[in-house]
Amino acid sequence: MVLAVIKLGGSVVTDKEKKGVFRREVAVAFFKQIKGMREVVLVHGGGSFGHPVALEYFRHGATIPLGISEIHRAMVELNSLIVDVALEQGVPVMPFPASSIFVAENGEIKECFLDPLRLSLKRGMVPLCYGDVVADSARGFSILSGDSIASALAVELGAEYLVYCIDKDGVLDEYGLPIRLLTNRDQIHKVRTIPDITGSIEGKVREALKAAKAGVKTFILNGLHPERLSMLLEGKEVIGTEVRWVG
Ligand code: IP8
């Protein structure tokens, strides 16, 4: 089984500058590539849906139950727009909110309950998970990014590939060019990035390295060129960043 876990970044599928703006045409192009792929698990981020609401409620370091619901609802809203496009394109997605399958401890994934997801995958569905607010055994609730979810799923499910689709040609160097290969021995502090509630490109690379360490072939590609994703999974060389663990 050649399983790929693919994270569709919020920066790809939404306009991060404008609250609640979905980039439908980008999602259509993405799902045109996903259609026909056999073993795929998808994860999407929050973009201008989840992040502004999460920032509003987490700004003072505490949240109220109503805030948790609001953040989750913002993610459900984006998820349902994505599901609509997937179905239009003939991709049989099955949503798995992270809040229903993960428990965190101090913001890190502590436990996961993946049987329904595993079985759905086996039965030909395309599981679709997303960044979410999850119960946290130490803090009450915390925000789990799609990046950590994708990495954890890739490791737990024994995926061959983990691909992060972002709105750039990969992790960029100080000249704005994609770094072909990043390893655990590289310093990534020079990377240009705009942090949001769940971190930055550094956080993404940290998550990517966890999967790479577990033997998953891990890449960061431009989701605005989704044909690169298909080419990569066909074993071709594409523009992007490979994240590799070297012992
Ligand atoms: O965009 C964030 O997921 P991400 C999810 O993958 C929320 O970091 C709830 C803001």
C-alpha cells in the first residue's frame, strides 16, 4: 500500500488577508489532482477561517467554552466548503474533526483514536481531517495545527509520503529560492515567515522532521501548482523542499 498524507495549507485554500474568504478555484484545481489517487489521507489548515477566531479567543491565554465552539465552527465552515468541492470533483472525502480523534497534552498530541479513519480508508474513502481545538489533559483545550495532525497521521498510519502544500515553492532561503533539501542538521531560522496562532514555517519543518525521522518521505510543495503533487507521487523530481532526517 502506497499511502500519502497530504496537508492542504490554509494559506493555499483561503485568502489569509481577508477573513472567511475561500479560494474555490484553488480547491478545484487541488481536487482535480487528488481524484484518481488511491490511498490518500487529507488534512487542511485554518487559513482566514480558523485563525482569526482562534486569535480572538486565545489572545489572553485563556478560552471560554463558547470560544472553543466558535473556533470549531469556523473550521467546520471551511471544511464544508472543501467537502463541497471534493464531492463536485468526485473525491469521496470523509471528514474526521481532530477534536474527535485526538487528545493533546500541553499542545502536543498525546493520544489518537484512528480505527474509524483506518477502516474508512480501507473501504475506499478519502479521510479528511483538519486543524481544530482539541481537549488537552493539561490545559483544558489547545489548538492542534493541521501540520502536527498530518505528521502524526503519517507516522501512525505508516504512510510512504507526507506532503505539505503551502503557498510558496517550498521552504525559501534568504534570497526567496526554494531550499531543495532540509535536514535535522540545518538551521532554519533564516526562513522568511509570518507566524500565526499555530506557529510558522519553522513549526512546519519541526513537524515534518518527526515524520521524516520515522521514515516517511516528506516534502513541502507549492499547493498553487498541484500538478507538482501528482508528479512527486509518481516519483518525478519537482520544485519544492524535501525534509529528511539524517542520523
Ligand atoms: O492552519 C489551525 O490549523 P493550521 C487550526 O494547520 C485552527 O495551523 C483552529 C486555527
